Amino acid sequence: MTTDPIAERVARLTPGQLDCLRLVDQHLSSKEIATELGISPHTVDQRIRQSLHILGVERRAQAARIVAQCWGRDQCLNTGQRPASFRPSVPLPFATGSRRRNELGVGQRLFWIVTIAIGAAFSAGIYLAGLESLARLLKS
């Protein structure tokens, strides 16, 4: 069985490098990738530079294409690395770097309304409990 040298190079990439290259393949800038992954743009650029060196290419778009093609084949899927960057199943209720508009459906909007209301009620309860504790402390 012959081994694919490209698959071997892709297998050497770290999960962080793979996440960055997958987002490059979605045409995101370093700043947008950083926001999406919760890291600094400098870290994104560093991961991409290391990836370019490992894959032996000069451009980030080339590296992203190689990773995208490789992950479409079975032999790259058996590398033991996680498949894709984490994306919440329910989109966030505010604009992000990759999603500029609020395009939530009715169910998703209701979910966020209820979630925010529960969070606000919980926060108010904690605040009132703190005030009550402070009042008791001042009385004694």
C-alpha cells in the first residue's frame, strides 16, 4: 500500500493549525479567524505560517485547499485528529466576524429570549441575596 505524502503532511498539522486552515478555506481573514477561535490574530498568523512550512506551500489559500481536499478522503480522516472546529448548533444572537447579520429563526430567537430572561432572573436573585446578606451583616 502506497502512502500519500500530502496526507502524511496534513497528519502532522496540529488541531489548531487545521482549524485555522479550515476557516481560511471559508475565506475568513486572520482577524475573523481569531474572533471565531477565541485567540489573537498573531496566533492565527503564526499557526498558518507553520502550516505553510509543514505543507510546503507558499500561500495560505493553497494550504487551505490541500487540507479541504485531504479531509474529503478517508485516508486523512484516520489521523486521529478532531474533524472540525467547534461551532455552536444555535447561532449567537449578535453579529460576529463571519456573520454580520442576525439571521435567527423564530425558534432560535425564542430560545435566546428565554435563556437571557433566565440568566437575568438568576443574576437579580444573586444580587438581592447579596444585598440581604449585607443588610444582615450591618444589623449585627
